[in-house]
Amino acid sequence: MAGLTVAVRGLTKRFGERTVLRDLDLDIAPGEFVALLGRSGSGKSTLLKVLAGLDTDTTGSATVDGQVSVAFQQPRLLPWRRVWRNVVLGLHPVVGRDAALAALAEVRLVDHADAWPRTLSGGEAQRVSLARALVREPDLLLLDEPFGALDALTRLAMHRLVETLWQRHKPAVLLVTHDVDEALLLADRVLVLDDGRIGSEYVLTHPRPRELSDHIDIRARVLRDLGVTDRATA
């Protein structure tokens, strides 16, 4: 565990007779940005929930060194609390409005601090969710398909924002996604889950900001790992 933010060893998770994660090993270094891909039902979100401490019914070990924050696909804002109160939800009362405003400023929503969640667009609500995760100053930021429900232009803007915030705060990040291009643009490493284990791993070395053309060969290999071939998409 020394020098690692995440150390997973022999992790196994079963739902009845179905094994979702099978003797899985995973290391994530401090400040590393890792993207996790896999077919539907491959166990991506299950692994994230284990690392978040939301699922402890497992065998093996999953150790996280430091504070963990999660941003889910749905922002999960409480409609009866104003935006700034959603940002500091669950924190000690000493972490108040000033901390919320600082976090909202980072996601460019400080002017919406006193708004009700129902008045926000989908992209704005997801930015509030990010502010809520960041105000906790996490050592590990877990992102569970946080851009999946957004339109294409908003998703691109969120990619840039997440990259900026990651470079500023330097948490380790585990991004669960179905979007291969998103993974290639954002991550230091791309992992593909297969049969409950890490089936393949790709280290990305191109400097940021990246273009998709930087990783054409890796993109083709990842798609092949996911079962997407020319025949499958014809």
C-alpha cells in the first residue's frame, strides 16, 4: 500500500451465483487519472461502490489511503436545499457557505449559489455535483459515468472542466465510463474489465490537451477489447 492511493488485491464480488468481480487486482497512484471501461454488467460500477465504501460484502481487500468523494451519473441534489447547501451537504457545520462559494466558483457557478436545483440545466447540476465532491478535498475522486446524460457539447465542456480541476487539485481519479473517446482524452491509464478482472491496460503518454488522433491505434484496440469490430458495427 505504501505510495498508493488505491490498492486492491484479490477482490471478488458475487451476487448470488453470479460472480461480477473475480480475484481483481488494481493499483492507483496519488494524482493518477485512471479510466475504467467494460461491457454493460462487467462490474465497473460495482468496483466503484466498493472503493467508495458503499459495498463491503466482498472477499479480498480494497484499501484507499485518504478521503474519497463520488460524483454519480445523476447529480442527486436535494430539491428542497439551495445549491450552496447541497454542496456542503453532510459536512461539519463549520464547513459553511464560504467553502461552498469557493467550490462553486471553481466550477463557474458561484452566481447560482442561492438557486434551487430545479432551475439548473443538466450540465449545471452536474457541475454542482463536482463542487460537492471537490469541497471535501478528496485524495480519491470517483466518477461514475458523470457525463452520460449530457448532450455532446456540454459533455465536451465538462471534460475540459474536470481536466482543469484535476490538474489543480491533483486527486487520484477513477472514471467509470462507456465512452472510449472520453477515456482516451482524460486518463493516464485506460483499463478494460473482462470476466471480472482487468483484461487489458493502456498507458497514455501524449501531453494534454489531447486530440483523438493521438491515440488512433489504442482506440481501435480498446474497441476490439470491448467487442466492437467492423463487423459488429456494420
